[in-house]
Amino acid sequence: MKATKPKELRNLQSGELETKIADAREELMKLRFQQVTGQLTDTDRLRIIKRDVARMLTILREQKASEITEGEA
């Protein structure tokens, strides 16, 4: 699986991005359980999902910061 592109994420609204973050965190939790029980075969997927969550949180923070600065102007 490939990581989500930042360009694709920047086109999403804040609500959609928050939904994607929640879904990715749920998948990450499931992957961690699989790893603990020894069922996980694609261990690289953990790293990809963690980075995707961080990327989405960064973009969400950028969007909210730009909304605040636009509101002040």
C-alpha cells in the first residue's frame, strides 16, 4: 500500500480530513493488535499509517491556521 499524497489531502475539507484521521487511527489500532498477536504479515503498513496520520494532522493544523489568519484580515 502506498501512502496518501499531501496534494490529495489538501483538497479535502476539515470534516473529511478529521474522518480520514479517525479511520486511519482505527486501522493503526487494529494493526497493532495484529502485531501483538503475531498475525501481522506486512509490518511496513504500521509505519505507513503512522506517517499518514501525522501528515493528515499537519495539513489539518495548516488549514485551521489559515482559517484563523483569514478571519483576522
